[in-house]
Amino acid sequence: MPEPVPDDFVETWIDRYARGRADNTAMNFAIEDAGDGTFLGVALAPHIEPDEHTAELGYVLSSAARGRGVATEALRQLTAWAFEEQGLIRLQLLISVSNDASKRVATAPLQIVGWIQAALNPSSSQ
């Protein structure tokens, strides 16, 4: 999530994923509590490359959903959707090296096959 959240964030988000669903280049799913239907977050494939059979996966949870196995189950279901329903052959999950919780989540349904080296501009606030 960008911070601060831009005024047009909701509209931009909805439009981006509507276009992605239409041309099969992005998809998002709501994560709900199985018991009461409470919204817990989103599971998403923000970048799908259909011709290359690859996708980037991700998830964002509300703070109340963290530490309950919700992200692990969401990623498991998202991975199954990508392989079984989309016929993809390679999935990527980009995680900050300092995000230990997401690294634990990722090792449940996925395996580490490599690292991406990156550099950030130290003068940028992004």
C-alpha cells in the first residue's frame, strides 16, 4: 500500500484489476473469514504473463488477520488457482528481506529457487 494513500487509490485499484481480469494480466480475490465473512485482506496476482506462463503473487492482510494462518492459506489457494486453473508454470512472490513473517508464509506452499538483487535510491522517500 502506498503511504500516504493517494485520493484516487480505490478507483485506480479497481480499474487496474478490472482491466487485468479482462485481458488475463492481473487478478485479485477478497480474503474472508470462513466463519462470519469478515473481510481480512486480498490475495492477488498483480502481474500475469500468459504467454510466458508466469505470474507474480501477493497478499495484503488486515492487522487483525495476521498470525492466524490466513496468509498461508490464501497463498496456498492462490498458488493452486495459478497452477490448476491458469496453467501457469512459474510463480514469483517478491518479499522484502526484512519481512520475516512473509518469508515464513512463502515457504509453506512455495520453495525458494533464487534471490533478486535490487538497489534502492537512498534519496527517495518511496
